Amino acid sequence: MKIGILSDTHGSLTAWELVREKVFKEVDLILHAGDVLYHGPRNPLPEGYDPKGLAQALNEEKIPIFFAKGNCDAEVDQLLIRFPLMNPFLVFFIEGLTILMVHELNESSLKFINVYNPLILIYGHTHKPDLKEEKNILFNPGSPSLPKEGPSTVGLLDTSIASLKLLNLKGDILKEIKIRR
């Protein structure tokens, strides 16, 4: 199974279309770690800022998309998106992998790590990509629309080859971890 992973789109239809066409064209499932539509008061408007258009594009998807609620996501956003958007955390059991997804690493989310002991922890919020293996695999896919360090980035988990990759929006591999089950 191929799983596209992203976070912090902040209303950029342009970034979503580029990711979908170039990197996520053959994924079976998409995980979004929050901050979907609104750019937030501390961020500039991203290129292609069109929250309504992004909501429409997400709603037209034929594959499942799961979202963790970000600090810029509001109940009004849920009115525009057909997929559940207000979950502060999600736990997935996919092909023998336990995956926890939150928006931000904080005291609250750290409690979930202790409860579920995920092999992979997906988070966003910082707009800074990170992929490292400690007790768990910690993965922040960065942001495709408002990156804080380096290029726009997303992630790809391929369970068939036990690989988690950090990619730029051209699909180039920036970092990869082989998953040990």
C-alpha cells in the first residue's frame, strides 16, 4: 500500500494540485497532519491560496483522506470538507504498522505515544521536515505550501517495501528510512 503524507497546506490549491499530480498520483490513501484550509494570522498567504477551491478538490478525491485537526483548522472548515477534520489524533493499524498522527508534538500528543506506542509518529505544525528513528520513527512531512526550511516537502509510506520517504514536490527523495517491523 502506498500512503501519501502531508501537512500544513494552509489553503493552497496550487500546492495540492502539484502534490497530487507529481508525487501522490498512485497512492491508495492520504494522511494530512492538519492546517488544511486557513493560512493563519502568523503566516503569509501561500501561492495559489484558494481555500474553497482546495476544499472542492479534496471532496472530489476518490481515495480516503484522513486529517488530524491543526491549530488553524476550525469547525467552519468542517462544513466545507466531507472527510472528518476535527480529530486531534488518529491511530492507524495498517499492514502490521501502528501509526499515530497528530498536528503538533506537545504534552497532550506525547500521552498518546505512551498509550499506543506507535512505530511511526506523524506530525506537522512546524513546517520543517524531519525524519528520524529513535524509539519510534518520527516524521514531519514539512509543508508543500509554506516551508520554513528548505524546499516544499511531503512524504510517502510504501508498506510493500517497508519504506518511509521525505520527498520534494518533484518526487526526488530527500531522505528515506527502511522500516523494521
